[in-house]
Amino acid sequence: MREGRKQLGDLLVESGKISPEQLEEALARQRANGEPLGQLLVDSGFITEADLLKMLAEQLGLDFIDVSEYKIDLSAVAMLPNNVARKNLVLPIGFDDNKLVVATADPTNVFVFDDLRIMTGFEIKPVVSTKEELFAAIDRYAQSENVLEEAIEETGSAADAAKAAQEAEELAEEAPIVKLVNLIINQAVDEGASDIHIEPQEDDMRIRYRVDGVLREIMHSPKKIQAGLISRLKIMSDMNIAERRVPQDGRIGLVVADRAIDFRVASLPSVYGESIVMRILEKESIMLTLEDLGFFPRTLEMFRAAIGKPYGTILVTGPTGSGKSTTLYATLNVLNVPEKNIMTIEDPVEYRLPGLSQMQVNTKAGMTFAAGLRAVLRGDPDCLLVGEIRDRETALIAIESALTGHLVLSTLHTNDAPSAITRLTEMGVEPFLIASAVDAVLAQRLGRRLCKHCKEKHTMSAKEVANLGFPVEEGKEYEFYKPVGCAKCNNTGYKGRMGIHEVMLMSQNLGELAVKKASSDELMRTAIKEGMSTLKEDGFNKALAGITSLEEVVRVVA
């Protein structure tokens, strides 16, 4: 014990967990039978095991964590055999600064940490958790190793990739493969992933999850189970299991942890075999309000004013994965009232919402966006959602629909709001129609939120901020927050995402510039003069407010 460190009993008294009389009683019993003081206090009912371990962690300068809420890294779990984890009641749960983070209920057992350092080759960073939580976590996460080993054994040690491919359909129905697929899906949902990537490599298979917009490697599985794993997912997605040369699309509907979840599945041929990408579509996640999307009050007010009009065109722009569909669905949640007939034409229909008439694009059958939009207009709609304006025909019908008394919502792939006007012009829409029909353009990006439990304040000079491309006042200092990493955010420093927005309301001046076919730069300058906050400005303000980091704004906006 280090010189000057407070005794455990004193800490418990100071924190109010026990009284001085209870401490004296426990110390007397300890002198009589030699049992550890902490265990005596727990056995006497004076404190809980959690109270004891929290105080012990504080005494030793360690973190106390709730393993059930910690986002455990499966690649860390795989560093230690199950029998060793159970015997010593320890569980590797992640990595921090090239150290293996290990949860333990006995942080004083330094001999176990020495053994783990030798076995794994990593320096050990112990964190403290309760025995009950550790037993539950070991039982749960040890499945990954057991299921993988079982799947390998079932596939057969002598089976090569070619033989496995021939027997793929039979392998896909084997219990170990089924269990492995279920484990991958359940773990992805539990971690809040938006996508699952299953990627054949030359010698193995790599499995990655996209969490908060960033891919993270979860595990590598042996090559010999590739055919069975891919085939199982193709069967679940209702794909043609015999076709491996062309891309295919499918869909899976599952109930995971009492939550109804859809998976949009795409298979893509690669040089080492078919890769699978699964988009996780959780119905609860789309039932958002506009306030949930991270709008600043003024920007939200501008957008609400635009969608409150009975007719016109509202465009949402941004690259793939910037949350355009989520924003449109949140907008529909606002507009979806019994007095309005809302119809959509989408490719694909990602979420099925009650009270809406949703139509799926089917190009092979001739159901394009343009054809679907014509059909939808015969259905007496008040509001139309067009999944994406991709061509001149769709753009013209959407614009004309807005001019004839419909509210039209749609998306475009442009980098900022003013560029949507020039994109429509380039598509062949007459500028005077654009000026009359477009009411607002919302450009957006998705950035990661800083973890509120571990974010750390730091100061930057005006020069440092300016070097990142932001306008600043010379000589001024700016306070931001930076990511640190803790148990709550799986040591990433970020937890969840929020939108970065740019709302351009079509004014008379902007309409005149559109008619003159002005450049997007001219439109941008005028919009800023009229009060539009740019994506960079909105992101900068969110960094100043401590919602995200300046580095994250640069990553998604610059």
C-alpha cells in the first residue's frame, strides 16, 4: 500500500456508507477471525458489494464500471480463453492506449494481471466491476468464442473453400452457423450499429460494425466457414443462393431483444468471394421529432416555417449517409395528421410508417420515380415524398406538382444548399420554375456527439482555430471540448450522433438569381447576407456549445 493512502474503512465512513460504530464492530470481528474487512462489511449488510468495490476502486485509483452498459469489444474478449476468464473472474473488454482493459472483481490480485500480460502480450489496465455482472458478461460474451469454434468444427477441418461452397446450402442450415449469424446480428443491435459488414479476405473473413458513422473491426473468422455464413444470410434475405456472380438485394425482418428490426441486405461479388452489407433499420429510431435531430432553435424555426406551407418544394441535400431520409421521416411525423393524405415513392421503402401510402420503385417493372410520381398524383395527395430526384423527368414532375398545390419533399446529392438550385438547372428544369416552386433547401451532415461522461474542456488560440478553416476574431481564445474515452462510450470519446444543418429559404433575391442562372457561389453569398448559417458555421457553434468536437466538425464538413 502506498504511503499516505487512506484506509478502506475510513473512506467508507467519510462517504457516509457506514457509521464509525459499524466500522468498529467490523474491525473487532476482523481481529477475531482475520477475515477481510470489506467482506465482513458486506456479510453484515452494512454495504453492498457494489459499494465496496466502488470504494476499493477509488482507493486504488481505478475506474469502476457497469459491465452491462459497457460496449465490449469482441476482439478484446477473444484475447483470453473462456476457461481462464471463468477461473479468474476477469474479462477483457476493450483497448485503451495500447493497453488491454480487463474487468475484475478483485483488483488487488496483481498475480492475475501478470499472467494476463504474459498470455496476451499487452500491458493490462484493470477496471473494477461486481462479481454478478462479470459472471453474466462472461456467460454472454464467451458465446462468441464457443459458437465460432463449434461452427469451425461442424464445417470440417479437411473441407477447403471449394468443397464448402458446394455444400453451402446444407452448411447454412447447420445449428452452429445459425448461432454464429444470430450472435453477429444480436451484438450489432446491442452496440447500436447502423451497418454490418461481412467481408471475405484472402485467408479469413473480417466482420465490422459501423457505429456512429465509423467502422470498427469486431472479429476475424476462419475462411472455412465463409460459404455457410454467407449462404445463411442469403437464405434469410430471400436471395438466390446459387447466384454468386452478380450483386443481389434482400431484406430480413427480425425481433431482436423485443425490438422489431428490419435489415436491408446487399451481396456484392469480390475477388475472395461474396461480401455482405446489412443496413440495420430500427423502426423506433425513425419515430423522431425534428427537435431530436440536433437543430439549433433558429434553424429549426426556419425549417418549420417552410414545411408549414400548404404547397411548395422542400429539398434535403447531402452525401450518402448524411441522414437525409431520417430528416424526411421526422418531417413526415410532423405532417402526418388525419386531415392530410401523404403518399411516398421510395427506392427502397426503408421504413413502413402508419397512416402513409408508400410505393416502392421497381425499375425492371417500369415503376421508376417518374412513373410512380405520375401514379401518385392521381391519388389525390396533399403531401408527396419523392425519395430522390435523379433525372430531369422526375425533377419536372416534382416541381410542377409543387406549383399545382402539393407539398413536395425530396432529396438531392449536393454538397450545400445553394448547389441544389444549380443542380436542378443542370438537370434541365427551367430556372423560372425553380424560383417559383422551391421554398427551402436543407443541407446536412451527421457528426458524432461527444460523450457527456468524459469530454474534456480545452482552450485554443484564434490562430489554431483559423488554421482549421474557421473565421475567428484575432487575439481571442476559444473554449471547446475534446474526446477522451471512457467505459460509457467504449473509449471512443463519442456517443450518438447529431445533425449539422444549413437552411436556405428561397427569397425574392435568390429567386431572381436562380432565373439568371447564377452560380452556386453567388447564391451562397446572397443567402448568407439574408441570414443563412452555413454548415461550417453551424458545426462551429455546436463545437463551441460542447455538443461535438472541432475535429469532428472538420471531419464531416470540411
